[in-house]
Amino acid sequence: MGETMVTVEELVAQSGPVDVTWVYEQWREKLAGMMAKLQDRFELVLDPSTNGLEIEGEIGSGIHGQVQCFAGPEIDWMVYSWMADPKNGFANMHITISPGPQVDVPLFGMAFACFGERPWGFMDFGARREAAVNTDYYFKYYEPLNERWLNVRRDNPQLDWFMSPSGYVRQVLSPIAFCYSGPPEQKTVDLIQGEADYMLDEWMKMFDAADPVPADQQDELCQYTEDWRHTVAQLDPANSVAVKLFGQDICDQLVMALGGTQRQLPHAGKFWTK
């Protein structure tokens, strides 16, 4: 197994004008399927703060895409986004989910991307408790996935682990994060999409089996989750790519959308009054 240790901005700069439409179309279809699964399970309301965060266009017309954010009684904030210029080797799409404070299930994060010809994937569970000392939390949410994480590394020498040069990003990742690129072939796309399905299904099972958080702890957990989301969005090194593609003003709007800074809907759990 290899390793890639460059920034996303460097990957984009290094890539030539390669056509990744064949990957992009599969990413879009899979992303929509995952979103449909979530909408079947959770009540999700589109937050008006992200209205207008879209750039219309067809494949070959340049950069285009959309960002939509949702909230609901069980989900505090969910981001569904895609941005792409597949004729020029770029695609980046996300689903990130912040659960409400009535459960302490980790945050769910997933990304499909092409930064050049190699398909790239990321999935992780962001801890909402201090797992280093809260061992019950670690063994409940992370240890059950450890063997699968090890098997992915053992069984797929063709993959390259994405090692971010950012120390902050590296410490945000959990011990079971999937963060790889692979050769530009269908096997890589199938592997990444299969891991995304597995991780989302496991996360949804964890959510449904979660014990309720006592009411007197929910304010603190809600604030921690919001702070986590805001900080990760603000310090994402890939924001520099958004500045180059869209300009600083649009990048700032995207960061605020990811963090929910300008949200109009109430928080989830006991705060949900819509």
C-alpha cells in the first residue's frame, strides 16, 4: 500500500485535463441513493440559509454543483453537496451528518472525489465524546469496525492512503477512517462505494440502537457538536481550492453552510420546534 502526502490543492494543480466523467456519473448516482436512504429514515427539512448555493451547468460547461443543508428533530445538521468539472478531472461531493443531542452517536462524514484521474474516497465517524478517556464510547462505536479497517489495508495494496500534510486534519480523523485513492479503474470505484454503503448502514444501526442522552447533558453535547462542525469547516485545507474555483466570497458562504453558521432552523432534539 502506498501513501499520498500532498494537499488537495496540490493534487488539483498536478492533475492534467483528464476526463473523469465515467467516475463522476457513478459518484452522483451513489450520492443520490445514499441521500434517499437517509430521507426514508429521518425527517429532514431544507434550511433556507443554503438557498441559492448552486452553479448551474452541464458536463463540459465548467464547474457546476449545489450545496443543500437540512435539519430535523433527530438530525441537527446535514450537508448534501456536489461540485464538479469532470471534463477537467475534478469532482468533489459530500454527505456529512451531525446527530441531535438526544444521542451521542458520532458524526458521519463521507466524500467522493476525483482530484485528477484517481478516484478518491473518505468515510469516518467523528467522535462527540473524548474517546481516549471515555473507553465505553470507544468500544461501543469504534472497536467493532477496527477489524474491517485492518482488512481493507491488508487486502488492497493497490490503494494509496491519503496522508494530509495538515496536523489538524490528521488528528480529526478517527482510528477507523477510510481515506484512500486508487487506480482509475472500476474496481476502485466499486470498493469506495461499497465502503460508503457499509459505513452509512453501520452508522444508521448505531443511531437506532443508541441510548438517550440525559436532558441535562444535551445542551453541552449540542454545543460541542456545533463547535466541532464549525471548526472543521473553517480549518479544512481544501478551502483554498474553493477560493481558486469560486472566489473568496463564495468560499466563505460554503464554509458557513458546512458549519451551519447561518442556519435558520432550530437545533434538533428538545430544541426542535418546527
